[in-house]
Amino acid sequence: MAKKILIACGTGICTSTMAANKLKTELEKRGKLSQVTINQCKVAEVVSKANDYDLIVATTQVSGQISIPVVMGVAFLTGVGMGKVVDEIIEKLNI
């Protein structure tokens, strides 16, 4: 069964789309894309949606109580350290 990733940004549109596209590209290069599903949302929606996902990737600060792993996804916007973030995501999802 595919692991579910939720990518969150301020509006759920611009930076989360950029992060999602870059993550998909990197996971495809590593042969892992078929093992995940990726959705996007506003950061304000994370707390209410988190329980339906295995991992959150956020491009901004996430507030509230969340019981699943949260990975900071700023590297997908800057390009700096992106490989390490992808490695962290793969490790946390155990894929």
C-alpha cells in the first residue's frame, strides 16, 4: 500500500506545488514514486488532515499537535540540501 504524503504551504497552492513537483521528480529518480501518493493543503489545514497521512512536508512552520512526522521542505524551494530532505522522507516512510 502506498504511503501518503501531505505537502503544506501557506495557501496550499504555490510553494506546495513546487515542492510536490520536485519531490515527485526526486522520488522517481530513486525508483520510489510508485510507493507514495502526494497531496497538498494549506498549513492551517494540517492538524485536521494529518491523521490521514503518513508524513507531512511543510514549507512553513506547522503549529498544533501532530502525531506523525513533519519534515521541513524549504529545501525544495531553495534547492539547497534537497537530497538530504528526500533521504529523510524515504527513511521516515521506510520505503
